Amino acid sequence: MGRIRGRNNRAVKINHDTFDFWTRNNAWVLGLLTADGSIGGKARPQEFKLYSTDLELLEAVKSVFQSEKKIYVNQGVKGRLGKKPVGSLFISSNKMMNFFREINAVGNKDIRNPFPFIPDEYKWSFIKGLFDGDGNGYKGHFAIAGRELLIEQVYHWICRQIGKKPNKLYKSTSTNKTVYFQMGKADSAIVLAFIEKEAAGTYSSEKYKRFGEILAA
């Protein structure tokens, strides 16, 4: 446990040892950051940040880091996030950033892919974080989007766990850099059962809860 200087130069408590060993919760956070966060940058190389309209999700991330860091909330503007209030959480830690570099989690989405470095017992928690960031459960179909190397490895690993032959990846219609996989409802129910068991105790976002409710209907 230690203190860092926040953007207003005030000392803020944070657990810099959060990634000293793997847990379901830190694997979930890393999946979320990999999908939808900013990890490192030229201006603030020791900082990672996350934006979300799900303010409870940001609070859950804060709790994993045992942080007192303030969540800043701005009224959303019309666009991708609609007009919902958008929260932002900034965490600075040289120790954790050094670890993220070791597992290829730093940089833009084109190059970062920590999935091979995560122990198998925590991969479902990481996948749940990916789903919370760039996933979709439309009509009960489990889907995650991202850069091809990451998504291909995640999808093939999932298929091995549930005994399914992988289908092709689909190209996003919004950008040539993004691909996604989508599973049928029967396979999605199996995936959900794995996540419920292997990632038990991690935060469940509103998106994730809706996905489960659709499959249960």
C-alpha cells in the first residue's frame, strides 16, 4: 500500500501491489483495461485510465486497487456513449505499469495482448472483463470485439474449453482494424456457466447481467 500524487498534487492512497499475484479480480480489471482502457502514453507513461457510463463498474475497479482516487463525472455528449454521464478513473503506478509492460499490456490496441501471460485459472475472469469492455450479448449471443491477434487467441481458447470447433472471425463494419467472434445461444449458455463458476466474486456489469437474463428467459 502506498500513496501517489494525484492530478491536483494531493496524496492519494492506492495498493501498488495489486498485481503481485493473480486473482480473479485483478484478471477481470486487466481484461476491462485491455478492451476499453488506455494503458500508458507519452504524456503520462505511468498512468492507466478508464472511461465508462457504468459508474458502479468504475467504483468496482477502484475497490480492486484499494484506491481513494476520485472518479470524475462529466455529462455525456451526443454520440457513441449517448448522453449518459461519463465517469473517468485515472490510476498512476510505476510498479504496476512495469508489470503491464512485462506481459505486453501497454500501448495501443494494435500491439497489446496480455492473454498468453494469464494463468488458465484466471482466463475466464479476464474474458469477463473483455466482455464488459468490448463485448455484446445481443439476443443471448456471446460476442467480443477487438484486434485480431487478441480476439483469435481468446476465441480459440474458449472453443477448446467448451469442446467447439472455431468458426471464422468477422470483420467490423465500423473499422478494418477490428474483428469479433459471436457464439450461438447454446454455446453462449455454456460460456456463461463457465464464467459464473470460474469468475465468481468479480463485478457483474449491467451489460453482463442483461446477457444472463436473456439466456435465462
